[in-house]
Amino acid sequence: MPETQSEQKTMLGDAIDTLTSEIRSGPTRSPSETLEYACSRLALIKPISSAGMFRLDQGTSSFKWIYRSQPVVQMMDDSLRNHHDGLSSMFNGGDLVQVGSDKDSYFVGLPAGQFDGGAIGLGISTSRELNDGELARLGSFGFLIGLAAENARLRHQMTQTTEIQSTARLIGFIAHELRTPLTGMRGNVQLALMATRKEQYDRIPTRLEAAISSVDDMSGLVQQLLDVSRLERGAFTLTLSEARLEDTVARAATALENSAADPTINLPNDSTTTMAGDHDALEKSITILLRNIGNYADRSQPVEIETLHDGQYVGITLSYTGNRFSGSDLQALTEPLSIARPGGDSHENLSLELAFCRGIITRHGGKLSLHADPSNPGKQLVEIRLPQHVDA
């Protein structure tokens, strides 16, 4: 049975209310996605057949569509052109525009607030004339679309600004880190040349060796940047093998034995935890963690290491007495480098080693957490959880 005109009007109002609720509670969208979603959905509500957002082009003094639903309705284009004066008056505080090209085709233009520094309007085509209540609802909806699109534009603009600033800061830190070994290399080469001019040939090998050391430092930094970049893009290839996790931890601890600045380490006893993973990369990551723990641990107390096996997962817990990791180091261990940018402190570094450590654990499908021991607030825990079997 055909719907009565009263029922059609009720359905239009209810559908607009539903769409309004969806836009307000929906996911975050870009400006174009906001306009596309609102107009495309609006065009599906009877008696509306097409919807779009338009604005005045200051260069040509004509109205142009920002977005409109598909398929294109020629009458919508004609209405923007033929009713220029009425739409201009509407933008200056006048009445909305509702005109009919024939008995079954109407165009409605309504103000929709401001977008990107200029007034915008909502334009729709309908199969019947709308009453004052329906026009009022559409008018409110038009302002909602305009506000949502403008908020999305501002949000996108702020995000772009933050990303540009963060990227510029990151590039600055990388340049600073590269400049240090380059300066050392240049200085030692200059000293070698001076020794040559003065015929002090016995000094040349020392200066060249120091220059080579600076080259090695720079190469290491570049390799760290490449590794972290590959890890964050998911392009780092793991070399998998099955081995005891305790052996991997022991090799990491042994790598620190010759450094007096590193902590005393108590290794796990009488435990066997095997896993399939990239044990060389894990060894390097654990070494990095232990070295950094040395910066925060009470040197009079050993670092305790425990391994565990829980179902399909294995774990490593590093516990030490001392201070928590600093904010920048904590960020490097818990957030991608693209987010955890260095701050404004000129003494901060990029914590590339810690970023590599986090990346290796994440690449294995694992998780890393740092927190105080609930039973002993003076003791800090660094916990690594890894799947027992990893895909390359």
C-alpha cells in the first residue's frame, strides 16, 4: 500500500535524525570522507534523490560543488547557475531557496555554516516540495555537516603541523648524530696532513686509525637507522632457529662482562625454555636492555634474570633495584620512532638502540612492559613476552 504524504514526511524526519546520530557518534573521518558520507547517505532518503555541498568561487563569482552524490543530476547544476542571486542572498542572511523545475522535481538550497574560510551550502534535489518542518530539519543537518567537515579539516591541519614539526626535529637529531663522527674524521685527517707536512710520519697511523674509528661510528649509526626503519615498516627479515632462551640470555650477559659500567647479572638456573626465533637479534636486544638498565640500577645489587614458559608463550623478566627508565627511553621502548620523537632537550638522543630493541620484540610478535614490582616498589621489572614459534 503506498505511503501517505504524512507518513513520508515522518519517515524523512526520522531518517535525518538517524543519520545525524550516526555522524555525531561515528568514527573520525577526513573532510572529504565526511562530506561524501553525509551527502551519499542523504541522497538515499526519500524523497531526496541527490545531495551535495557547494560554495561561492571568489575567482569566478559562481557557485561550485565541493562534493555531490552520484549519479549527477543536471537539474542540480542548472539550479546553482539559474538561482545565483537567491543563493547569494541566502549566504548573506536571507531565506533558503526552494524552487521547482516541474511538478516532480525540486531544488533546495540551505546554508551550512563555514568551511575552510568561506560560507558553504547544502543543495538537494527532491521529488516533492518540502514543508517548513522538513526544511528546518534539513537546515540543522546542513550546519551539522559543515561543522563536522570543518572540525575534520582543522584536525587534519593540526596533525599535519605536528608531523612536520616532529619530522623536522627528527631530521635535526639525525644530522647532529652524523655530524659528530664526521667532525672527528675530518679533524683526524687534518692532523694527519699536518703531520705529513712536518714530516712527523710516526703520528700519521694514529690519526688515520682515529679517523677510521669515526667512520665506523658513522657506519654503525647509519646501520641502526636502516634497521629501525626496516623494523617499523615490517621489512626486517628474521633468521629463525630453535634454541634455548637461557643460552641466548647468557650470551647477552657475557657481552657485558668486560665493561665495568655494566651491572652484575645473575642468570637463571636449572631452567630450559626453547623457542623458534631470531636468537642473534634477541641476544642483541637483551644486551641493549641490560646495558641501559646499568644506567638506572643500584650497582650494589645484581640484575636478576628469569625465564618462563606459559603455554604457547615464553618470557624473560629482568628485575633490578633502582630508578625507572627516563621518559624518552621509555617512549623509545614502547612507541614507534615515528611517534616517540625526541623532545626539545638538546641533551636527549634518539635512543636508536632501544628503538631497535622494541622493534625486534614487536617483529617477533612479542610485547615489552616496564613497571615496578608490586611486592617491592624499590625494584623495577622489565618483562618480555614472546610467542614460542615465530613466522619469518
